[in-house]
Amino acid sequence: MRNIQMVDLQGQYARLSVEIDEAIKRVLLGADFIQGGAVRRLEDAISARYEVKHVIGCANGTDALQLAFMALDLPPGSEVITPAFSYAALTEVLLLLGLKPVFAEVDASTFLMDVAALEGLITENTKAIAPVHLYGQMVSMEPLMALAKRHNLYVVEDAAQAIGSQYCTPNEHGFAGTMGHIGTTSFFPSKNLGCYGDGGAMFTNDDALAKKLRQLANHGQTVKYQHDLVGMNSRLDTLQAAVLLAKLPHLLEFEKQRRAVAARYDVALAEISGLEAPQRTIDSSHVFHQYTLKCESEAMRNALKKHLMDCGIPSMIYYPIPLHQQTAYKQVVNLPVSEDLCGRVLSLPICSELSAEQQDYIINNIRNFIQKSQ
Ligand SMILES: Cc1ncc(COP(=O)(O)O)c(C=O)c1O
């Protein structure tokens, strides 16, 4: 049996190597490494697939968030509501830009920002809401956009983990990252659509914001050596765009395979006590960037993680510390669900290359652990 990994990038490359090698070679032969043709072709392909007017590549998902908030140009000290149970990137860029993250609670079963609780966090300084589509499914965008409209707030969606996830209710439809004023994503290698280094993109349907985002990502220039804004050097490499273009046609198939892995975990976990399978939202599809279960207690989670590691099975804690308790971003706020989840979640290997044999091995070892500990 092949080594089990959280995401099997070597296995995926073995499957797609002919297409990827050719794509890389074309860039090497053309030597258009910075802002070459593959970048615009990728942007156009993503824009068509996810029905969003503008896609702008940049250097990584964190820069995408930073550029989004630079483009909005909010007054210093403006408050931005964002979940405490999430990756650090969003909070980090807010603080770097002199904005104030206001931490929101998440739902205990879907792990997503609890939109019903947001109204109470809005003050006269609130200028934006920044939902994170965590693990691969989307925050409830319809009520969130309605709330934002009522209070005249911007919405910046962090879709780093959810590219391809689709929101669908009788009134609203849209892909992750395309429903707010600006959406961002990451092409970090282990993401559902990952390149071979760092990469990211911003999405918007607003022409003026699109122009500004593109300008900010390229040293504030629209004309070479004419700098009208203070920007960044944050461009998507042509080589990475070429890799992504080769992978993009396979993304639906990757999603399908991830969903099949998730469904097999669900069936197995339904018969194992003490572990709770991840719950689906009712209004978006799940692209399973992560398959994250909830254990009965922190002690059990840590023991299960160790047991799996002893059996050669990796697992990850996304995330062990809520953002309001991180040394760098500390705030005294009461977010019991976020704090509890950090102690109990565990993400299992999931990717398009995980074989049934590997998954059986993982499931059998989880079962053995639970039986032994009862
Ligand atoms: C939710 C979320 N936002 C932002 C990022 C940042 O993306 P990048 O690593 O490409 O900077 C990540 C990366 O893991 C993420 O998971």
C-alpha cells in the first residue's frame, strides 16, 4: 500500500504528468515567466467556469486578502467581522492594514460563521464582513449579503478552501468567492486546485474594483513605471498558471473523488461512537477541502491522533487555537464554540488519490482505537 498522506500530490502528478510537463515546457520555451499568456488564459477560464466577471491572479491567498482590503481603502481602525475559528491569514492582513478584526462565533455543527449572530457585532465603525468558506462549504451568503446591504457593508469572501463550492437557494445562486464585493482564493499546493508553489486569485464583478486590484498587485501601475497607487509585487507566476490550467479541466473529477471519500468516511463513522462526522449546510455544496470530524473530548482527539500517527496515518488539527487567543491577535471575547472546536476537531486524509484500500486501513484503525478505549 502506498504511503498515506493528507493530500497525495505525488500520486496526482503521476496521473497528470504528461499534461503538466507539457504545460511547463511551453512556458520554459516561451520564457514569458512574468505575466505571460497562461496567466490571462487561466483568469479567463476561471471567470467563465465560476460565472464571475473578473479574475485577477496574484502571488498567494494571503496577498489576495491583503489586496482586497487595500482596494477597499477603509478608514484606519475600521471594524471587519470575521470568524475566530479559522486560518490566520485574514486576521493578519486586517491588522497589518490598521483595521480591527471583530471575531464572530461559528456554528458548532457546520464550523461556519454563524450569520444569525452577526447583527449584534455591528457598530458604527463596522465597514466590512469577511466570511471564510471553511473546509469546502459556504457560509450562508443570502442572509449575509442582505445584512451587509442593510448596514452598507462590504463583503470579502475568503474562498481559499472552497473553490468550486456552489451556493444554491430558490433566490440566490453563486460560486464561492463570487457573491460578495470581492472574493479571494489560494492555489497553495494542497488546495483543491493547487499549483507547485504559491499562488492565489481575486474575484469580483465590479469593474472599478477589478482595475484597482490588478493595479495594486503590480506595484500600483497601469502603465509601466507610472505608479499611481502604493501597491505590491504580487503576481501569479506564468509557470504556476500553466500548471493550474492543466489541472483545471480535472477539478470536477477531483471534487467527485473527494466527495466519494467523504461519503465512505460518513458511512463508517455512523457506526463508531464518540465521533461526529462533519455536517453539511443546506444551502451550498461541499467540495471537501477537509474532512473534519469532532471527537467527544480533547483528550480523546489527541489520543486518536497519536494512535493514527503510530499506524502511519497522518491527521491534522485545523485549528488548535482560536484567533482571539493567539498571542499576536489577542482579544478578550467570549467565543465558547470556537474554543471548544479547537480542542475537539481532527481532519483526516482526503484527496482525489486516496484509494479504497488506504481508506479502509484508516477506518479500521479508527475503529480499533475506539474499541480499545471503550
Ligand atoms: C482560509 C484560508 N485563507 C487564506 C489562506 C492563505 O492562502 P495562502 O497560503 O495561499 O497565502 C489559507 C491557506 O491555507 C486558508 O486556508
